[in-house]
Amino acid sequence: MASISSRRLSKELKELNTECPAGIKLVEASNFDKWILGIEVLGDSLYKGESFLLKFTFDPGYPISAPAVQFVVDSEHEAPLHPHVYSNGHICASILGDAWSPVLSVSAVCITLQSMLASCKKKERPEGNDRYVRFAPENPKKTKFLYDDDTV
Amino acid sequence: MKVTVKNWHAIAHWRWDLGANEPENDDIDGEGDVCGICRVPFEGCCPSCKMPGDDCPLIWGECTHVFHMHCLLKWINTAASKHQCPMDRRPWVTAERTVAKSKPTQEPPLANAPPLP
């Protein structure tokens, strides 16, 4: 209970409960292992009117170690159609991988993903989506993504 | 009128001297400066410590960013850090800082008071 992650997350939880950034809402945070957040892109974008769920999974070393973040895909939810988002909900974003920094936070990640969606020009799946989804590990942190596209 | 002081109660207050490049401060949240890694005020201690002050000191980078030393070391000792400052991703170089050199600020002398036990 007194792990680094629980102390830090309880602070983040307090902040999210008092003031969530626009377009982001806390859906479920009953423990310090897994949180669900809702995000939608405000203003004009290809995702107008759509909303998505993000699942954050924390290990006790958070925020030194990055959270595992993916879009929720179930009978009611889909991952956004985006060149960096696989249909299983896995996201190819450098800040979730080798550009993670412990000064980032749950809300910073949500805002980054929001802007990743907002700047999207064409709704499509990443190249090789089917192959990736077939062989992908359950935990997206185990995937070694190549961050080759800085434009989106 | 004659006043006799029967007893008195002294209260001391300490703060880390964050140096000159820390102006009037973007202390918007009224929380004081917090360590970007653990989000605990600098005057508090990192999650691994029980006692703030000298036992849980701060560390300054050449890039001017400040953290609890223990927090920063936890990060720097991971491969993922690539030995970069968490704030600006510049290579982390610990800045030399000696408390004696820090120039006194406009604050009353208690700014120099030693950390409470």
C-alpha cells in the first residue's frame, strides 16, 4: 500500500477528482493497479462525437516505470481508427515506451493521446495491424515499437 | 503597563534554498514547489524516506531542474532514463552546489535556519 506508486497515484487521483482536463474523465479508479479513463477529442477532428476508454495499468515502480496504457476493446468499445492504434487497443506512442519520463502523469498521457487523435489526417489502422494483433503480447509494454513517424 | 512573559513557544520554519533562478515562483497551486517525480513538496521527503531535511536532500542538475535526490537517483539508475533529466531530456549532470555560497534572500534570517530534526 505504501509503495511509491500508491502515494503518487493518490495525489493524481485527488487532482483528477477536483479538476479533470477537458474531454477527459475518470471512469474507474478503485485501486492503484488499474484505472479506466474516458477520452474524447473536443472541437473539430475526425473523431467528433466518438469517445474511447483508456486502460492504465501501474506497477509498484510507477512513475519511475511507465504505465501500460491501451484503449479498451470489448463488446461496447473500440479502439480509435488511427495509424498508431492497433485494433486490439495497443498504442504506438513514444511517451509510453522509450520516451517515458517520471514527471509525466496519467493526465499528461491522456492529453498527449487526445492531441494525437486531434491531429489525425486519415483514419486508418497501422500497417501490419492484423499480423501485430495476432502475435501481440497481452501487455503492450512488452512490444518493442519503432517510433518512425513524428508527424502524427 | 508591566508585562511578564510567563512562557513562550518558538516556531521555526525552514525551506530549501532553491537559488536565485527561482523567481517569485509559479506557485499557482499554493502548494509550494514539489518534486516532479513523486509530487511531494521539496520540504517533504521522498516516498522512501520518513524524515525530511538533510536525510532526504535535493539534487540540482546543470539544467537547473531540482528533484529529491532519492527520486532522481531511482530514475537515473534505470536503463530507461538514458541518463537524462526527466524534465528536459538533456543529459543529467549534477550541479555543484554548496549551501554556504547561496546568497541570503530578502527573507528573514529563518531562511537559513537549519532543518528541523
